[in-house]
Amino acid sequence: MAKINGNKLGLVLGIFAAILHAVWAISVAVGVAQAYLDWIFPMHFIGNVFSVVSFNAGTAILLIILAFVGGYVLGWIWAGLWNWLNKK
């Protein structure tokens, strides 16, 4: 099997996670996040016990940065584990 570049996979997963969290932050900013939660939870037979708080730009930026870092680390670990398990 081919070796996976940990940096590239980390960047892909980090950017993906950051984009998803940016979309969430935007939905909170424009006021549709609570309606989304109220719609999606019952479809999974779950009562919604969460309430969305007011938007804060600093918190949104921190959310996006930490999502990127978490995605990057996860991708780097995943690639390292893949490469380790597939040594020839």
C-alpha cells in the first residue's frame, strides 16, 4: 500500500473541520442555528436540550482555529498509524 503524507492528510482534515465549524459559526451569526437543531434532533428521535447562545466573533474564531488544529492532528496521527501498520 502507498505511504500517506501526514502533513497533507492533516491539512485536508484540518481544512475540512475548519470549514464545517465556520459554517456552524455563520449559522449562529445569522440566527438559523437554533432552528436547525430544533429540526435535526427530532429526526433522530432525540429531544433537543441545547440552546444556542448569542454570537461572539472571538469565540467563533477560536472555534475555527481549534477545529483546524484538531483535524490536522487527527490526520497526522491517522497517516502515521496507516504507515506504521502497512510497513513492508
